[in-house]
Amino acid sequence: MDGRAVKAILFDLDNTLIETSRAGGVAIQKASELLKTTLALDDTTIRNICDKFKLKLFHESFDPSAGRSIDEVRVGHWEESIQEAVGSSSSPSLATQCYYLWKNSRLEVLSLSPEICSLLKELRSRYKLLLLTNGESKTQREKVEAVRCEGFFDAIVIGGEHAEQKPFPSIFTLCFSMLDVEAKDCVMVGDSLDTDIQGGFNAGVRATVWISSAGGAVPDSSVKPDYTIPTVLDLPHILAQLK
């Protein structure tokens, strides 16, 4: 790596700055309780319904031109999950109740910790900061609003609002342009090897920093991050090495 100074940091959002996975777990538990109360099913069947919903969410492919909102699509995930697990249709309103309970519970739990807020404030005094998150526009904007993080960044880029998302170079080029910096001036920080780290590598950033809270090793088939840390709070130690 060359000796030029870092000017900007690009941050992922989910499971990098906010604990989306933990919030999702809380939200699923709330939906489970609603299903159990309403349908009087055993725990195994309730868990099966929720596992089906999570799988549909994971494999979700949202097309805004199809005429259905993301909320309608995800209500559909619950409808299908209940029907597949129980073998018959339930009240259409139950799927709607499950979805909005899950969605609102997740948003209520999401937050920027005081420590991360302090980190972002300190970093912004020395670097340009940009939030770069993949995902459907409405869903990600709701998270940004829920955790009140707009004021910490010079710009926020939602992948679903553009033709290509991470790891494609085009969205990184857009970010560099918005910050008026070059790729080699930037550090990419995120928890996903496939999108954040691969994307940073594809775009030619100065360094990539992988957030691995579980402390797992990088798979042999994956792109190798320049640095690995268990929490974003350790980022200043990395930046000190890049001066």
C-alpha cells in the first residue's frame, strides 16, 4: 500500500454499525408469540413458520416495477409461510399482523450505541464519512431514520436506489464522486465479505476492513480483507496503521 493519507471512510450499516441480526431475532420472537396465541400451534410448527419466513426474506428478490410494495411482498412471505407449514390458509389479517409486528419490533430495537455515536463523531472530525448500504430503498431508509444516523455522515447511499449495488464498482464510483475523493483515498468497512470487502477490492480502495463479530476465519474461496476486527469500535487502531 502506498503512503497517501486516508481521506474518507465508507461504512456498511447492517451488522456493522447496528445489530440488525439481533434485532431480527427479537422481532421473530414477537411474531412467534402472536402466532402461538392466535393459532394454538405447537412450538415446532411455530418455529417452522418463522424459519420459512426468514428463508424467504433471505432469498427475496424485490422488483419495484412489479406493482407491489416491499410491505406487500413481505406480508406475502408470512402468508405463504403459514400456509406451507399448516397446510391450509389462515386469516389474511394474521399475516399482516405478523409482518407489521415483526417490522416495527425490529425497528424499535435497532439503535446506534453511544460508543459508536462517539466513534463516528470523532472520525468525522478527521475524515469524510459515507454510509453505503445495500437493500430495498424504503426498508433501508426506515432503518436510517429509526437509528437517527443521518447527521454522522457526509452522504448516505442506498443500493436499492441505483442500478447496481455492492459489490459492483459503479456504486463505489458514485460514492467517490459524492465525496470528491479517489478510490485510493478511501477505506471500506463492513461485515460482508461478498459485498463490502469484495466491493471495496473491486473498486480499488486503499484498504478493506472486515467486521467479524464471531471471529471466524476468512474462507479460502473468499476475497481476503486487508484487516479483520471483531467490532467497528476497533477501527481507530487500523486507521492509525494507515497514516
